Amino acid sequence: MAQNGTFHPGTLHLYTPSLTAFEHRPPPLNPNCSVSSSSTPQNTILFIGGLGDSPLTVRYPTLLSRTVPPHWTIAEVTLTSSAAGWGTSTLSRDAAELGECVAYFKKMRPSGKIVLMGHSTGCQDVMEYLVGLSSSSRPAIEGAILQAAVSDREGWDTIVSDDASLKESLEKTVAMAGAWVARGDGDAILPKKGNKVLEMFDSPCTAYRAHSLLAKGGDDDYFSTDLSDDTLKGTFGKIPARTKAMFLWGSRDPYIPGHVDQEGTLKRWARIVREGGGNVDEANGGVVRGATHNLNDDAEDIVQDLVGRVVRFIKEL
């Protein structure tokens, strides 16, 4: 979470009547000058956090805002699913709201470039934006960065692997959620009482979202490492050529199962993007050595490694 006792100068954009994007304003290059180093940015990185995140809870975007070239800026997007809203929202709703945010910044900066940068489950939002239902009708973007694009399903399998009662609870949750969705009650809130898995959630959760996150083939299941090449061709293989992609994992991300070949997985995704006619940056993408999931408590040199990769990526767009 954001550090206590700090403030972050910037602009809060109301991109719909109820949704905002916080655009960082970095300090001026010259401390005696009141003009910000990004006073006339033309290009925008739109950052989308993961489950439970809201602006400033992930710290590295603040550092990134101070490091990008003067003609670039970064804004952290608030969606209906932000903070505690994730359990009652959907990827399709997120993608539609992102479309409104992209359109807002394109109208403000018509000659500029837009990059969507997802963190954790925010990466699912980026994929849904690019390849999900109605993706062809959404505003085009020039870049897509997936940082910590991990599988919620595999993450939960890892969490419960050493606890038989938790594993049983997870299996029951997936079965119950699937049954509720099948009978038309996908929007109903699942009961937490007596369910060890749902009691661990920090948000009320609909049957649909639980199934989407936890079931194989659910709508959120973009990044599981057991998905077939044919399945990935329908997602990664559909990323449009006009949108350059980059994938970043942390070598110490606890949500990536220990048996997973991290380098091999990212190379597999990149191969499928290329085979589908897409464009992927493998020179700057890859595994960030020593990085955890959101890098909040990582050493400065590790965070700088991530930030440097992003800066090089946008410079080459």
C-alpha cells in the first residue's frame, strides 16, 4: 500500500461521470523552476492495478512517472472493479471502462500514443481489451505491458496445496460457483460463512467472478501455464500487430508456481504472439531478477531494472 504521510502531486481526471484516472506530475527538472518536466506530454501510459489495488497502492508507477521522457506521462486508472469492487465486476465491464478512459486521453492528446500497462489481474483487463468480445470496436492502442501476469487459478492451487481442508473448500467453491452460473445466478453473491476460501477474500464475490477466477477455462484464465497452444492462439495469438506487447515477470513472484519455467513460459507467449502476426518486445521483456509480485518492498536496483525496461519499451514505439 502507499506509504503513510506522503502526498503525490498530479491531476485527477474524471473520464466518466463516476470514474477517475490519477495522472502523476513529476517534480521539475530544475528545483527553481515551477514548470514540470512533463508539462506538455503527448503520450500516456495507463496503469491498471490488480485485485484490491487502487491508485498509489502499487509504488513503482510513481518512480516510473519521474523517469519517463518528458513527452510521456503515466496515469493510474480507477475502474468499478478497483479496491474492493473486484468481486462483483467482470473483465468485460473493465474493458469497456478502459475503452472510455483511452478515448478520453486520445481526445485530450489526439496525436499521442497510448500504452496500457497491467499489473497482476490488471493484465487480464489488458488482454480482454485487446482480444475479448467487442475488442475490435475499442480505441486502438500502441503498446501493452503485462507485469506479473499470473494465473489466479494456479495461484490458489498453490495456496491450498499443503492444506487438505482448504483444498476441499476450493474444490467446493469452484463447483458451487459453476452450478450457480449454470442455473442463471451468476450475479448472486456466494455465501462466505463456513467457506474457508471465500472467507479469505477481501470482497464479496459473485458466483460468476469466482468461477471466472478459479475455474479452468474461466473468463479470467488467460495466463495459466497448463493451457494448450491452441487455447493461447485464441488469446495471445490475436493481439493486433498495431499493438506492441511486452511481458514482465519477477523471479521471486510467490504467485508463480515453483515448477514453472519462467523464461520458457514468456518465450512461449512471445512465440504465439509472433505466429499470430503480432509484435512483441523480448529484448526489454523477460524475468526481472529478484523482483516480487508488485515490487513494493524490493531493493531500489530491482525496481530500477523494471522501470528501465518500461522506459526503453516506450522509447522504441
